[in-house]
Amino acid sequence: MSEARGPGHRGATPLAPGLAAPAALSELFLAFTVLALQGFGGVLPVAQRELVEKRRWMTRDQFVEMLAVSQVLPGPNVVNLALMFGDRCFGWRGAVAAFGGMMALPTLIVLGLTLLYAEYSRIPVVAGALRGMGAVAAGLVLSTAVKLASTLRTNRMGAPLGAAFALATFVAIAWLHVPLAWIVLGLGTLAMAIAWQRLGAP
């Protein structure tokens, strides 16, 4: 993969002072490949650990902000996040490298597992293993939410109001089964309006 640095190259600049940054396109590609290969049942918890805790390429606040934008865009959340992060580091080449790392090898693995699943899915042991993986995935997502909850303290909306929106979203999805589009339009628009007002925007 090319690593030539043109006039618009931004790969050596971290997203914030005191953080590291991917030094080359190949490093970005490999990082997202490793990230994707760990994402059994969901890549979000792994992305937080790899990008924030292990590699220190972004802070928790930056991760939450980028994830928030990713969730309101079409497509998988973590793929959107990879595209945005890669673009910030290397421009469009970084976006392609991060996307390729997320998708290339995992796609081949999924195709192979699909063939195996079609052959062995009726075996009770296999079905039970898949249900167990679902429980583990739910636990990983929950643990990530707990880790990222600390960012509410520095959010301009404040921890109480942020927690109230999180609870309202959970109730709307889990109990009331409101479609996601209406939640984004309703609660999302209200949250943005409150944040806009608290930021002192005209």
C-alpha cells in the first residue's frame, strides 16, 4: 500500500496534543485489520480499546464524538468511524486504508464461516455456542458504555441530562420499540438543540 506523502498529507498529526498518530497508511490498515478480527459479535468495544486505550490515537471524548456522528449516518457505525478517522489522518487515502482494514480479511472469513454454518447450523452444540456468543457480545457493549460514561462529566450538556437522554433512548428502543429513525429525529434533534443553546450559539 502506498505511503507517499503529498502536500495535503496529515498522517503525522495526532488528533490532540499528547496523543500518538499512525505513522503510515500501512499502520492504519493493519490496526483496523487487527481491530476487525477481534470483533466477535460487535467491533465497538474493541475499537474503543484499540484506538483509545492501547494505541492512544484519540481520547475518550473524541471517540464518543466521532461515534455519535457515525451513528446518525447511513451504514455500520464502526465502518463510518473508520472512514472518518482515516480521513482525518491521511485524507481520502487514509479513509480507504481504514475501510480496507475493516473489511478485507473479515469478509473472507465471514464467507468461509457462512459455508460452514449452512452445513453445521442444525447441530445443537453449534446452535448453543452461537447463543453464548450473543450473550458475550451484549456484555462487551455494556462494558464499553460504562467506560465511555465518564465523558458525560465534561460534556456541555452535563451528566444528569446526558444520562436522561440515554435512559430515554433505551426505553424507546427496548420497551416501546420505536423505530431508530424516529428516535434520531426526535431525541437527537432535541439533544442537539439543547447542546446548541448551551454552547452559546446565536
